[in-house]
Amino acid sequence: MSQPHFPPQQNPQQWPQQQWQQQWAPPPPVKKGLSPAVKVLIGFGALLLVAAGVGIAIRLPHPEKQAAQLNVGDCVQLTGAGDDADAVKTGCDTSPYMVSIAGVDKGEWNCSEGFYRVAIKSPRKNNVALCLALNGHVGDCFDDIDAKTPPKLVDCSKARVKVTKLLDKVSATGQECGDAKQHLSYFTGSDARFKPPATICFGDPS
């Protein structure tokens, strides 16, 4: 008589553990990467950097000089030097110069005696030619009114002359200035826009 066949018995201590391991095995690791939104932001930032680099590499054109917009009778301040020099319109109550002639610089040219020559280089159009009169105010001090270029408005401790008086009429001899050491008189001519002081009297700055 044959013996009954029974399946092999599992170790009761191992079976629950093996079953738990199969049922609760940890999920596979998630591959980390950048989200599409982050990738778009990074790409946009790279474009901005490239654009900034191009902007730095490309030399922007110079703006037009303000001197090109001046007219007779405008009061101006001179700014900059060399290629950056310009003449900027300002209020006549503070400006030391007034435009008597404004035109195009075509080469050699000069201003009449008592006026000052200024040439402004323009990067876009023809260079600007100006003749300036002094728009002096009592108390203003200048370094040299006898030069052909505009005298600088300076501190009186470093000046050669000081405006002591303004007259509303032209003086041929300067007698109306009293004991002033120098004077300038301007004939306004036919252009009513040009209205500097008719006569400016200068004395010692001390």
C-alpha cells in the first residue's frame, strides 16, 4: 500500500516575511530631470544673455548734437570737449553766452571782433558753426575775454576780469563804464532776436 503524498511544508516563520517583501517591495527610483517649464525659463534666460552680449558688442549711433537746433538769440552753455563738445540751450538769466550766428561749418570762418568762435562736430549732419556773444551778468568772472574762443566762466579768485556793470546802450569808448578796465559793446543789427547787454563793463575780480 502506497504512502500518501503531501506537498513540502514551508517554514511558517519565513512565509509571512517573504510574502510581505513581495507585496511591499519599494517602487523603483524616479529619474530626476527638469520640468518643461523650467527648461523654457532657462532657454529664455540664455536668449537674454545673448541679446545683452550683442547689445554690448554693437556700438549705438551717437545722438544728434543739440547745437544743431540752436537759433540766433538762444542762450547757451558749452558742455563736453573734443568730439563730445556741444552747445546746449539754457535760460538767459543764467547762461554766459548768446548765439549771434548759427550756421554750417564749411571750413575756415571767423566771427567779428568781440564775438567768439565755436565749432561743434556733428556725427550725423554737417558740423555746426557758432558765433557767441557774452551774456554777462554782474558778478560773473571770466578768465580771458580777448581770446577768439569763448572765455570760461570761472571762480573769481582765479579770474582776470569781473563784470561790474551792464549798460543798455552801445559805448564806443567805454567812458560810460567809469573806471572799468575793459568793455564790450554789441550792435544788435537788424535781427531782433539777438538781444545781449548792449555794453558789458569789466573790472578787477578782487
